[in-house]
Amino acid sequence: MARGRKMSMESIEEKIKKQKLQLEKSKDRYEADKEKLAGLIKLRNELQSNEIVEALAKSDKTYEQIITFIQGK
């Protein structure tokens, strides 16, 4: 029968401390990535809005025709 090494209270506490630090780093990285994603989505939406406005300005359709089309009536 193989015997495992018995862990001391100090070594367990040290591992807990290290794991908490690792978790905090992961959380900070997650939050930074989440903010970056939100910024990219916002930028994409702004570009899409500008593209729609430009297309509307070039269109020969009336306001009513465009609204009817968008609303699917």
C-alpha cells in the first residue's frame, strides 16, 4: 500500500493563499477582457449606425418607405 505525504496545516494554508491570489488575478483579467469586449461591441455598433445613416442619405426612398420597410409592414 502506497502512503501519501501528509500535508501540514501550514502547507495547506500556503496553497489556499496562492490559490486565492491566482483567483484574484483571473478575476482581474476577466474584468479587463469583459471591458475590452464591451468597447469593441460599442465600436461595431457605432460603425453600423454610421453605415446605415450613409445608406439612408444616398437612398431615393422616402422616410415613410424606410420606416415601413424596417417595421416590416
